[in-house]
Amino acid sequence: YEDWPRYDCLFQFSGAEEKIVLSLDKTAIHTNWKGMSPGRGRTVVVSLLILLIIAAFGFISYKKIK
């Protein structure tokens, strides 16, 4: 955060003559630096486990067919 005042965002659109320069303002920029909430982490883990189980059943049934 401490380096933000040193940088600017420059927007140059095709067909436009002027450039738009904005200073970085940490109150106006939304980030995901907080990390993942515990509920979301559980959802990801459960989803991956379900996907792994489905893949295992698919692989086993594929092997039985051959």
C-alpha cells in the first residue's frame, strides 16, 4: 500500500486523442488480499472431493468395460 502514490494508471483508448491518467487510490480499489473465508475453503475442498469420487467411479467403470 505504501508504494501506491508513486504509480498512475494510464488509459489510452483507440480513436481517442487524449489519455486518461488516474492516481492509484487504495480506498477506491477493491482487492482480494484478505484471503479466503473459511466457508469458501470448505466449499472448495468438498467440491474437489466430490469431483475426485466421480472421476474414480468413472475410471473404475471404464476399466470394467474393457
